[in-house]
Amino acid sequence: MKLLGIKKVRDGKYLKNYELTYENKIGSEKKYEIVSHHEINSLNDIGSRVSGVSIVAICEGKLLLLREFRLGVNREIYNLCAGMVEDNESIEDCIARELFEETGLKVKRIIKILKPSFAAVALSDVMNRIAFVEVAGTFSDHTSANEEITASFYSKDEVKELLEREAFSSRAQAVAYLFTQFDFNNIG
């Protein structure tokens, strides 16, 4: 497989659509579509920049999960606190800002920030960092009118029940399952 070229086909407010031309493994030229948060000017730009952060937040042995309405699936799902890094913003500042905006909570301690990983490799070059943090404070809503989010802490037993009956984003489902199996207080 070899990428031959890229062409922007749509420039949206948050996502840009691109058409890739590639040569498949038998030598045929094919087209493929992707989306990105970033301007891609060359093939080397694909997957070269971090877009945001996903936050695995723990407080007194409980996991923070957001129940939020997501337009892309037309339903409420359980998700992690997450968001996009703003221009000239450090990952640590992004974590604090997104956590506060979506929950009203404050970062007590950053435990670990993983290296960037791809969020949806089948259709996008979006890269995120996953941050494990200890949080404190009281829930309050600082979201925009375009977000419907309810933040709560859940015990291991509560998370086990949610996993059996509720819809999750894949990243939140994986984190929730691992939370039920391991002691997240000793991550680091």
C-alpha cells in the first residue's frame, strides 16, 4: 500500500474532509476518504498533530463518567471527559480546562499522560492523549448550550452494572471495564 496524493474536498468548522489516492497491494489506484481536525497540506501532515485529550478521572476510588447526548449516534452514551487542545495550550492546561468546563471539578494530581494515540484509524487521523488524573471538587455545569452532559462518580459495582445495560463510547467502555478489574489508585 502506498499513498499517492491528497485533496481537500470539504472544509467544515471542526472537521476537514480529504480524499486520498493510493495504490493498493496489487498495484491498482484507489480512492479513500478521511476527516481531520487539522489542515493537511502534504501526505507527511497526516496524523502528525495531537487534537485533544481523553481524561480518566478518579476521586476517592470512584471513576468519573459523563452521560451525554451525542448527535453522531442520536442517543445518550457514557463517555470520558474529553476535548480539543486549543491553539498554544499545553496538554496540562487542556486537561484542567476541559475537566472544569464539563464537570466543574479541578485537577488534584496528574498521574500519567500517555503518548498520543489514534482515535478512529478507519476514518480519521485524529490523535488524542489519554490522561489519568485524580480530581476534587463539586460538580457544576459550565458547558455550552450545545452540550448535554451529566457528570457522576461510579463505584466498581456501579460501573459493572452500567457495562451490562448502557451504551458507551469505545474508549470509555474499555476504561470502565479495566476500572472494574484493576486498582486505578495505583496507576503511575
